[in-house]
Amino acid sequence: MTISLIIPTFNRQATLKRALDSVLQQSLLPDEIIVIDDGSTDASAKMIKTDYPQVQYLYQNNQGVSAARNSGIRHAKGEWIALLDSDDTWFAKKLEMQIKALQQAPKIKLCHTEEIWIRNGERVNAMNKYKKTGGWIFSHCLPLCAISPSSTLIHRSVFDDVGLFDESLPACEDYDLWLRISAKYPVLFLEQALINKYGGHEDQLSHQHWGMDRFRIQALDKLLSHADLSDEHKTAATNMLLKKARIFQKGALKRGKKDSANYYQGLIERYKN
């Protein structure tokens, strides 16, 4: 198994260093480490050149995290793709444990793990709605993002099949991808926490965009319009879209946002039958 690690980053020199250090402490190292710098203006490039000569550093003009991940995936040579956000870290045996688990489940093409949440420097317990699981998890992926990118190990044939991250989505791009994957593939879940997932900082997408379900509705609409879903999956996705769209339509009417209300009403009319 050859593994390529993709780390997108944008003006995160300090946390990028922390992320890279966690990778280099792995009991089993990836075959290549690729940092895609999405237009940073800090000293990330100098730091990598000086302190991490083994890392492939690719710079691009700022296009967003999806474009950065996609650039890394296209550049990667490995059979398996690992993802790590530049503000997260891996535990020392993360890759080793995933590889051992995948060797015992040769038909599985995506493995993810449990995580520890750290918000503003303190460990917090994730709410039950964020509970992770494995198997055929399409329905579990519909309400919220059910897989953390930093925990994943994905066979590159999956991207050839379902496509890469949707660069048109300002946020919830991972939610969109997990739906496309889980509609066609079962996933392997390791119950042991193998990553630290950091949050609370201002450059998180969830802080930059209000109403994240707007983008989940967009992803569901796209999925229902283009994907070859089973009847069961189509029904479940439609019901979730209607639930989310009705909430946003009600909120838009309350705020006097007629154009927005009409947009969601149009979606409701299209899918309710």
C-alpha cells in the first residue's frame, strides 16, 4: 500500500508545523507528504523549505480548500490518499492502525477513525449528533458531516469513480463528497480516537459562513439531480432536503427575504411529490 498525504493550508504556519510534526512522528510514515499552499502570505513556504525538506510544497493562488485538496490528489502518486487539515494532528499510530485494519478488509476503500475535539485549547465532548460509525452509512451522512477529512484514508479509485471535492461549494464540501461516496461504498470505522480535531479559531469555514445547511441543501439538490441513487437512498435524501429547505424557507419569510424564500419554496415544490 502506497500512501500519499495531502495537507491544504492557508496562512496557518504555526498549526501547519504542528500538523507536520504529528505526521513525522508516525510509526508508519506515508510514502509522500504534499502540502498545497492555497495562496499563503505568511512564512509557511520558508518554514517548509528550512525545516521539512522531505515535504513536497506546491503553491497556488487562493482558490479555497477544495481546489487545494484536489490539486494535491491530482499530483499524488500513491494508491491511497490520506487527508489532514493543517489545523489538526494525527496520533502516532494513526496510519499503522488504519493500514492493518484495511488489510483485514480488502474490499473496503475508505477508512475513518474516531477523533478528539479540542475547542479553544480545551478538550470537549462531541454531541451525539456527531457520532461516527461504519458500514453503509449514507443515511447517517445526511443530517451533518459524518466523517472528518483528517481521519480518512481513501483508495484513489474512489475519486476516479465519484469525482473530487466540489470547488463550487464555499463550505460543506466534505459533506458533499461523503454523500457521493457512501451512496456507493461501505466504509470502515476505527472506534479508537486517532486524530485531534481543533476548532474555535476564526478562519474556520463554519465561522466565515452563516447557515451551513444552505450548502448541504445545495449538495443534496446536486446529488438528487445527478447521482444514480437507489430508491431507498433517493427517498432518504429527498426527505432530508425537504426538511432542511422548509426550515430555511420559514426563516427567510420571517426575515422578509422574498427571493430566498421563493428559492427554497421552489425546491420544496420540486421534490415534495
